[in-house]
Amino acid sequence: MYLDFVPILPSPELAPQDVLSALKPGQVLPAKLISTSDGKAALQLAGRTYTASGALPSGPGPFWVQVQTVEPSKIQVKLLPTGYKQGPDIQALFQTLGLKANHETKHVVQQLLRWRLPLSRELVHKFISCAKDIPAEDRPAFWSTLAFLESLQIKDSPQKIKAALKYLLRRPDAAPEGQETINRTWPLYPDQEAIRILTLQAGQNQGEVFVIFRYQGQEEQPLAEDQLQSLVIRLSTAAWGQVWIQLWIQGRNLAAKVWAEDSSFLSRAQAACPELKKRFGALGWELAALTTAQKKVTSIAELVEPPGPDNYRPLDAFV
């Protein structure tokens, strides 16, 4: 299922730990062939440009690769047999990993791909094993949240992962340590969205405010205005159950979306839109649009955007 494509990407300017920290065997990510001449090619991978050799694609353009080996002097990848716009061929990945394609493995692999996590048979089995005592209908939200936590710098700390997982999924035995863990950690890669959580209490209603910002590879730096992406409010209400509200911020313009399982709340939200626009306007903000969706949202991980093909640049943080 793979083309014979194993380019060697020299990287003498990078220290061994820099390469190993940024790319892991099994990761699936986009690459781009820029030019070919005299048997050599300029290849963009993870935000950097290298000279590559091997059985290269016939023409320039983007494609998907899977990282095979990462060494101080070279990186080896294989070309995936799928069109770039389609995303990687999951069936080909299942064959490579030696996995049976069923509902559970498909969902786990999709989450690992979504968060640019290394794909391995062991990691897929770990996700499935961790969810064995969870009702089938709750497993997708569990895997989505676990994948998000695996994309953070706490990924090698099982105790921190466990505490954060309980907190985000609002388990009965969740403790404040879970919130503190998330507020003190950072994403693995730049250009990924990071979150900070504030507890919210409004009368009988309670919830959280999630501040979502674009991590730029500089820890403990003050949050710049252009890094703020959105605010998410989760309310646990007696009348309407769980309500999620997300505000996207661009300059002084806002766009909002409301998710709730109770359709009566959504109709109230739409009816309140003109008044909300007036109130935001009085504060110097313009609410451009408000949309609603009847849907159960279990975890903030479902509303955080992972690094995409155009902003996936892990190596930039180390050079």
C-alpha cells in the first residue's frame, strides 16, 4: 500500500534531542514537494525545508507521510497512498499497524490523527483498554479527551493525565488537582491551541470559563492579544442541563455558537440575539453572528482545534 518513498532529510543544525522531541515514529503529517532538479528535491516537513532523496512523487505539491525513523542526521518517512485533500487513507494505516478495522479502532485512530499523535498498535490498544469500563456511548468523548491530553506536555505523567481526565469529564471523584494540572501544562507543539480554566458560579448554575489561545512556543510569557482565539463557557443548569457557548474573537468582532441538548434553550438563545448584539455594541464589541446546534458536548476537547496541516510546525520551536 506504500510507494517506495524513503527520503533522507539531513538536519545537522539540530541537536538530537530537538529532532526527537519534535517528531516521533508513527506520526502522520503533511509534507510538500517544492521542486526537483538533478535527482534532488526540496521538501517541506513540519515547517522546515530539507533536501530529500528517494522515489519522490512525480510532481510538486502536498501529500501525506508517516514518520518511520528519527535520528540526529536523518529523518525517514514513507509516502501514504492517498490524496492530500482526502486526508490519509485509514484502511492503509490499519494494514500497516496490523489492526482490525472496527468501530472502536476506527474512532481511536481518527482521534490520534486529529491530534497528530504517533500511530502505533500499542497506543491504539492502550486507548481501547482505558475505556473498557466506560459505557459504549460515552467512549467517543473519553477518547477525544484522552487524545487532547496526550497532545500536552503531561503525556508522560499517568497520574496527571488521570487527574485531568477526571476533571474534564466531570467524574464524581474529580479533584481540583485536575484543573490545576491543565492550567500548568502546555501543548507539545507551537500553533496548537492551549486552554486555561476558570471556575464559574452563577446562582444555582455552575460551570467553567475556558480561555483558548494559540500557543507560540514560549512558556510563561504574558498572553498577547493576537494569541487569544476564543472563550468557551460551560453552564450546568437546573432547567436546561449542559449548555456550551463559544465566542470567537477577531479584533473587536465576535461570532458565537451555542450547543445544548434542550432545543427550548436554543430557541431562547436565537430570540435573544438582537438584544445581545445591542449589549455587546454598548461595550464596544460587534456580535457578527450567533448560531445554535442541538448536540451533547461532553468535554472542552471536542471544541479545541488541534494543529492542522498548515500550522503544524513543531521543529520551529527548537531552532
